[in-house]
Amino acid sequence: AQGQTFSFPDIFPEKDRTLAEGSMEEMQEKFMEDEKQRQKLDPRRGGVTEWFGL
């Protein structure tokens, strides 16, 4: 396979950079926010987030 390069197709054209409803990025954003809230509200996790700088 020498000299062969694989270029990924442009699945995400520039005009679609805004987060589409239900897109993977949006779901990740929501998930991260939910996790942050959960960690804040859960007293048993106290201190752990500071160790990892989260």
C-alpha cells in the first residue's frame, strides 16, 4: 500500500458547523453538562473532581 493515501470524505461540510438538533456534538454537550450537575449535587464524589482538575 505504498504511496496510497486515504482521504476521508467531507462528512461535515463547513456550513454545518453549527450544532444540529440531535447531533452527536449536541448530545455530548448535554451529557457533559448533566455530568457536571450530577457531580456537584452528589456529596459522595466530593474532592474527586479536584484531583483530576475536572
